[in-house]
Amino acid sequence: MKAAEFKKHLVQDIIPFWNRLKDEEYGGFYGSVAGDGTPVKDYMKGVILNSRILWFYSRAYRAFQYPELLSMADHAYKFLTEHCYDKTYGGVYWAVKFNGNVEDDLKHTYNQAFAIYALSAYYDASENKEALELAYSIYDIIESKCRDAGGYLEAYNRDFTPTVNYELSENGVIAERTMNTLLHVLEAYSELFRADRFYMTEDCSEQERNRLAKVETSLKEILSLFKDKVYNPDKQICEVFFDHEYRPLIDLESYGHDIEASWLIDRACELLEDSDLTEMMRPVIEGLAASVYRNAIDEECRAVNNERENDKVDRQKIWWVQAESVVGFYNAYLKEGKEEYRAIAEDVWTFIQNRVIDKKSGEWYETIPYHGEADVTAPLSHEWKCPYHNGRMCMEMLNRSLWLEIDTVLAGENKQD
């Protein structure tokens, strides 16, 4: 895999597709796109979708420094702050209508996390201090209203009174805690910590330094929750749905979430620069990659299955699972040096190129059925499908493969010397 491959796909396919979805009339980006690439202009705009789009353009700008990417991020930021943020109770809504009016005022911890993720990346791209302050205000809301002594909870009404967690409960269970929410709180806090620390100077106040230290403490607490409550060391998997006391509600192995967690946990450890913490989390990081490699690979096509519930394996190939598998296995290869991880990352990338990318639009099909082809009429975008997973894969692999190429060249020069 070459860095140029990922840059080409990102710059020539993914970015142009999402550029076409900019809503010049009502702001933000269209909430859904039909299989033929036509925007559904009156479809609701999920706030998760718009947060992820803001993150995507912000990080893409940092990667390439193209002014038009920052302009798109500015557009997304304006919509998020003017229409998606609740100026009365704080936090962000679940969804707004196509015209920006509130559609669903649910406050979900998962959704708040993605707003922090997006605002932190935008601050990194724009140096707009208001974005950082807003990210911290939502961080304070999560820490004060969306958790208890045991960890993070899930769903709330507009005023942050608790409600039932329908949005992130699947497979016939209603969960009080989920691995998915915890993972993306970790991801959001990592981005906030990284962005704020990068711009921290000697002139920063003690208050600013203290709040960054609080995020650091939160990250360490979340990593401990993964190790002690979420990760099952016997199976080398993360349990997915829990009751209040972290008792698993279902025998479910989510391959995509496990391989994603392996590299996001590793990323958090790298940011914290705590060798003891990294050693504590190493069995989790390595165990998750090992179990997905052992249990999830479909040898017929060398792609990654969706999940296992009890004894039944769902062999559909979901777009985001493939994206996370490329990054997760390549990260494991770079850290552990196991050739099989590099090989499966390359094989999954080949599968994506051959069967997941829509050659007409450049965007990815959502689902590839087992022993079937993608439904070309299925939406290419909706409130859960955005440039977050595939765009991030390209940016992560661009960086990782580029550095590996540089290391290979340097190693060859040193050998000649």
C-alpha cells in the first residue's frame, strides 16, 4: 500500500463527493443522498453527520492546507453552532430539520462526544478559540450530567434528565452503558487533549492548564474502564451492551468496534505519554487485534465480517468495518511487526477498491451482502453514513504508509553506508 493511493482516493473521490452536498440555502450539508448520487434536500440533518463532516474537513485541511477545505469546515462550523447547539440547556441536539429547525432534541452522550471531536479538530485547523471554548463547555456537560461514579451513561432529554437509550441499543437489548459510547468519548477527549496541548503556550492561564489536566485525568479513567469493565481478557474482545453494573446483556462480538478500539486506545496512550499506562493497556490493544484477526476474517474474500451474536456470524461486509480494519491491522503491524497484519490490511484495502467504492460517485457502498453485490439503489449517505470512517482511513494510512516508506528508504541508505 502506497501513501499516494490513499491521497488520490481522498482528493479525487471522497472530498469531491462531499463538496457537492454543501447546502447553500439552509446551511450545513444535505442529510441524505440517494444511490444515484442525488441529494435528498428535505431530509433531516443528523447532528452526528454534521459533526463528523466538520471533523473531516478540519482534518483534511490540516493534512493538505487547501484553503477550500477550511472554507467547507467554516460552513459546517457555522451550521453546528447556529442550529445544532442548544443555547438554553447546552450540548447538541440529535437532529435538526433540513432548514435547521429542531427535529429531535434528544441529548445523547455519544452525540456530545462527536461535537467535541469536531470542534477540537476545527480549533486545530482554524485556531478559532471560540470552537475550543465550546468544546470545553460540552466536555463539562458530559462530565457533570452524562456520567456517574461508575462511568458514562447514555441518553437524556433536552434538559439532561435521563431517558431510555433507544438510539444506541441494538440486537434486542436496551443498554444503560455501551462500549460504543465509551469508545467515542475516549476518541473525542483524545482530540481535545491533542488540539489544546498543541497550542498551549507559556502565556496560557493556570485555569487553562488545569482544564487540560482534567481531560488528561478523564482519558486515564476511561482507559481503566476499558481494561477493568469492558474488555473480556478470556475472549480478547470488548463486551458491547451493559446494564448499569457493567454486566453484559448479550453475547456479542463486534469485529469493527474491536479493531477500531485497538488503535484508538493505542492513540490515546501515545498522546498521554505514560509508559506505565501504555504497558497496562498493551494486552488490550494487542488482544483486540489478535481476536479480530483470529475470528473475523472471511477467507473467501479476505475482508472482515460484521459481528458474531451467540454462535451466528453475520458475514455481511459493512463499509465502516472495512475502513477501521485497514487502519487497525496496519497499526498493529507497525507496533508488533507481524506480517499477517500487514497482509490483511492490504487485502481489505483491495476488497474496498474492488467491491466497496462506487466507481460513479467515488463514495462507498454501505453494505456488501455475503455472496452478493452491493445494492446500488441504497443511500450513499444518511445520518449515520458520512466521510468519517473512510476519510479518516485515508488520512491515517496516508500518514502511516508515508512514514513507513521514508523509514524503508532510510534503512536502505543506512545499509549501503
